[in-house]
Amino acid sequence: MSLLRTFDTGMRGLLGHRLRSILTTLGILFGVAAVICTVGIGTASANSVNARIASLGTNLLTVSPGSTVSFGVRGGSGSANTLTMEDVSGLQDKQDAPDIAAVAPVVSGSATLVSASSNETTTVQGSTSSWLATNARSLSAGIFFTQQEVQKHAQVVVLGATSAATLGAVVGDQVSIAGNPFQVVGVLTSIGSTGFTNSDDIAVIPLTTAQDEITGGSPDSVQRLLLSASSSSTIGSAYAEADQLLLQTHHITNAAAADFSITSAATLASTAASVTTTLTILLASVAAISLLVGGIGVMNIMLVSVTERTQEIGLRKALGATPRDLLRQFLIEAATLSFVGGVLGVGAALLAGYLVPRLANIAVAITPTPVIIAVVVAAGVGLIFGVYPAARAARLAPIAALRAE
Amino acid sequence: MGAEIIRLVDVSKVYGDGDAEVRAVDGVSLSVKDGDFLAVMGPSGSGKSTLMHILGCLDTPTSGEYRFAGEDVSGMNERELASIRNRRIGFVFQQFHLLSSMSAWRNVELPLLYRSAHDRRQTALNALAQVGLTNRVQYRPNQLSGGQQQRVAIARALVTDPTMILADEPTGNLDSKASREVLDILIGLNKSGHTIVLITHDPNVAGVAERVVEMADGHLQDRVAA
């Protein structure tokens, strides 16, 4: 029997059991779509993290305080308050730290912002006028607050694009932050979401005002220091200078016992990349398992089909079908179920890739490689799981098969 | 008449061994010539079904020689037997064995799928015309009466122009009127030169054959046609 005719026969077999064929196909469809979508979401998330980190600038360093130790239990990084304004002035010394261009101390907390028309709770950061430069951000309207305003504990605020839009506030408006009136002096240019945090949903106020109204605590203590190196090529020496200076001012001789840690955009990028990769592998594994389950579904339905069509198999054998003809017929049926499922799965994934970003604000980047792999694996799964049922069909003795009820 | 189609020499089929040994067919010899119309009779359990399976190349004998149209089939493998069945034998079964998802002509076409054949549709339609079902070619089996279904099955047996038509209780599931139609078709086919072997337990059915043999306890004996 020619392959084309076997194919035709196989198709007739599948169309003879339409509902069953469709349900089996669905199993593969969801498996393939799940694999493509999870890999797509992982890829999109990695892309956006990388883009976000690139937008941070490669010359940003962040100094976080070390962790506290209480009753022998080490707290998380950043749980201690070891960074002070003294550190800030030390790092600003052009003599000791020639490669550090700017230093911005940061405190942050959460507060409710109320405008004339709306309100929202968001992250409020207190910093100095260097905040804009160290974060590599820019303004779309107004100006950033000045060093004088920081010293005067001025009640002025620079809003992120999302916050400004939510509040319906423009430059010159009044908004209330934690119950105190602030004047909006500027709005930041949007840089988009990183997938983890939204950098546009933010309010920045003078450090001194933030310590008074939001975070409390000693006016000398800050939560983080943002440093920008004079250029991306001097980031290594800026790192060394900051490390050296902070060890000195904190009177620490053993670098391993440092009560602070310094991270750069590069280390952020590699951490983010490994987190994203791990998540993607995890999700894709779950999706791959569902593809496997779909394959077992194909095998199951082919076994049912062989059992149910025993008489047909016997008849075909009596009429001259060889074991090979039947093996091929059932293999083609199994492979077709999963191949069609795979192709429809790609369609479903493309549809999801179009709809999900619009409905759920999750980016999906569908690339050709996982699509091809998923379809090939799906067809392969069908073939592999179809072999056993097909071999059973081929092995049936014609008389036993004809007599079956 | 013509050449020898079937030659069985001391053929036995044994199932099981030791105390459980069953000699379903025990030392049977038989000769059928081209153009013959033979009926094999016998009650159930007499071994006539086993004999039919051996004659139809659906099973191979445990011992003895079986030559079909000059070819020794006793030692053939499954693939060679499939080829013999496809080229040489047309089957008609008691339960019709039509595929319910296919139209009449698709059912008749089936054996042609397992050989190289041109104009399969036309060949199938010709066979259906021979059994008088030209106006039923697109019908599904469940839209046809029992007699019509068996006629479709006969068309399927005819379509390959086989050396022999092997009919196993072809009227077993039919009423007397439909039985008569089916037997008339078989008689007509024999008249036009087809070799027919008919397996039945019914003496009236066996009566249409030129020659009747009887199976009993695995042995075969000739009996004068009524």
C-alpha cells in the first residue's frame, strides 16, 4: 500500500471518530501552547530586565547596608542602618574618590498621595539633587528639586509618569503626601516597567523632608547610597574607591566583615538573568510535562482505537493488508493527531501572545526556536506513543480479530 | 473442468498439547478444481471453521500440504499470505464485516487499496453493478438491509477478480428471501466461471452446490449432493 493511500486511510480512521480525535488533539494543543507561551514569557521578561538594566546605565553602583545579627540570627541584607551622611560627604570628596561623579543618599517608604481628583499609595523616595543623575533619569516636565530645597526641608515632589497620570497632577499642582501638602515641581520621563517593579510609579521628595515625614529615624542615617562612576570605563576603580573609603570610615579592617555591600548594574543583570532563567526552566518543565501527558493521551486513545477496531483490523488483514500496512496506518493516525495538535498549539500560542500582553500586562516574546522544537517534539511524542498501539494492531491474528465482538 | 485450485494433502490443525490437545482438523485431503462449487457442511465444533481459515489462508496448518493455485502456502509467512488473500481469495462473512463509517463503494474499494490498482472507483462500481446495487453506491451499511449489506460484501469479494470466493455462512444472518437472493448471486457467479467454496451448517443452503463435503470431528467425507 502506498504511503499516500495509507495516509488517506488513516485520515478516514480519524474522521470516523471526530470527537475523540478532537479531544486527543486538544491535549497536545495545550501542551504545545503552554511550552511556547512560558518560554515566550520568560524571554520577554529577560529582554525587559536587560533593557531596564541597560537603561540604568552601566556606571551605577548601589551601596546597601550590611545585615544585622541578633541572637546569632543573621537578618537580610539591608536590615542594618550603617550608612550615614558622613559616608555621603566622604564619597563626594574628589580627592579620595576621583572616579565617583555623584552620590545620592536614598531613604524610601510607602505613603498615600492625594490630589484634587484622585489618590494612590506608592513608593516615596527621599534623596538629594543627585538622584536624577545617579539614576540616569530625566524629566518630561518641570525641574528637579535643588540642594537648597533639600537643606530647607522643602515640601516639593517630583512624580513618576504613572503616578502623575494616576493622580491627574501636573507641575504646579498641590498633592498631599502622608497628610502634608507638597508642590509638584517636576514629572519624570517614563522608562517603563522592569517586570518586577514599575519605575514610573514613584514620588521623589527631598531627603530631609522624607526623614521628617515618611521614614522617621535619625536624620544622619540613610538606607542606600547611589553612586555614579564618571564613565562606564571607570566603574571598576569607582567601586574600589567606594569600598576603600567606606571600610575606612566604618573602621573595618577585615573586608570580609564589611557592614555594607556594593552592587553594580552588571551584577544586577546577572542576578536577574539567572532568576529569569530558573523561572523559565521551571515553567517550561511544567509545560513540557503537560505535553508528555498529551502524548500519553494519544497513546491511550490509540489503544482504545485498536481495541475498538479489532474487527476492522481483522477484516483489513483478510482483505490483504500486511502487518506493515496496519502499523503504518495507526502510526500515521497517532502522528497526525499530535502534529495537528502541535500546529493548532502554535496557533493558540500566537493568539495568547497577542492577547495576554493586552489583557494582563505581561509581555510575551514568541521566538521561532521554541515553536519549531514544540511542534517537532509533539509530532515525535505522537509517533513514539503511537508505536505500541500500532504494533499491537499489526500483530493481531486475522481470525481472532475477525471473531472479536 | 479446469486446473486444480485447492489441493489439501493430509492436512491437520492441532491446538494445545498433551491432554489439552485438540485436533480441530485431522488428516483432511481435498481437491477443488477451477469452476467448482463446493459446500462444506458440518455442525458447530466439527472443525469446519478451522478448515475454512486454512482454505482462506487466514491460518496455516500444523502439518500436511496445502497448495493453492499451484503455490505451496503451508510454509508462507504473514506477508506472503496477505498477498495470496488479496490477489486470490474473495471473502464473504456471516456478519458481513462492512466498515460502518464508509459508503458502499468505499467498502468495495477496500481490497484494491492493498494492491496496485487504477480506476479503483470504477472497478468498485462495476462490482456493485454485478450484485445489482448500482443505485446504492453512496449508502452507508446502516442504511442498507441485511441482504443488501451481504451483496455489498459479495461485491467486495468480487472486485479483485479472485481465483476463489470463500463464503462462510453467507446466509446465517439473513431471512429466507434475502438468503435466496444471495445464493442466486453466488450461483450466477459460479455459472460465469467463478470457483466458490461455501461453508454452512444448513443442508438447504448446501444444496445449491454441485458437490457437498461434510466435516465431523475434524474428518472430512464426501456426500452426494441432495
